[in-house]
Amino acid sequence: MNEIQQRARAVKILVLDVDGVLTNGQLLMLPTGEEIKAFHTLDGHGIKMLQRVGILTAIITGRDAPATAARVRQLGINHYFAGIADKAAAFAELLQRTALQAADCAYVGDDVPDLPVLQQVGFACAPPEAHATVRQAVHYITQASAGYGAVREVCDMILSAQALCDANGEAHLA
């Protein structure tokens, strides 16, 4: 088992940024100022598979967008922190709420505000479009792009490393 698989094997919670991770990073704005976001179903199914086998999910995002809140509700994300300027403080609160250690966490982020969390977690990931500083700080850079299956790729790695998926890649309890 290589280092990436060992890190994925230890994950008890997947923590995600939103813009540039679950979306392609573009902000589409209506004249009213409302944001429109595009989320990929592959990512959503990956999140649901993790939840099915007992791996927690969380979002820590700098923006507070109604579209994201709706997606969080659809997916049943366990912990949601929106409009967060200090992601390290939100992450500390998440650890306290869940009684987990930073080593138990995977985090997928794409920009400098994510670095304080990425530098603490056991499995730090980023999509290929992430800022160069972030790409240098993570353990794994996904092959899939942000908003186009990057999160699913990480979910699949976690499930595979923990032997929680069948031959078809569908999640199951061990």
C-alpha cells in the first residue's frame, strides 16, 4: 500500500471547499445578485457513498450562497460552515463537534484560504486547477477537474483504500 492509499485508509471525515472544488470555480450571477452554481452528479454520488458506509462529510466555504445550502440539504452533508473567513477556526470547531483528530480528515481545497486546513489534515487533496501554492502543499492532486468529478475521485480513493466498495465501485459495508 502506497502513502496516498495509507492516508485515504485513515479518513473518517471528508471536508470540502465549494467554489473551485465542488464547482468549476465560476460564479454565475443573475442581475438580482443571486448566484447560480453547477454541481456534478458524480461528486454527489461519491459523497452519498461515503455517508452510506459511515464516513462523515463536511463543507467549509468562504461564501454563503443559497445554491450551496440547497445542495448541502440535498446531499445530507453532516456539517456545514458557510461564509467562513477563518477556515482554520471552523475546522477546529468541526474537530471539537466530531471528536476527531486532524489526521482522521481528508480535505479538498483549491486556494490560499484553504491552506491552514490543508496543512493540518491527514489527507490533503486539490483539483488540478488549484492555485500553485495549494498544489505544492497537498498530498494528492486529482486527475479530474474541479466541478467535473474531482470530489468523486477522492471519494473513490477513500472507499477503495478502506475496502468499502465492490467490484463495480459501489460502496458497501465491510
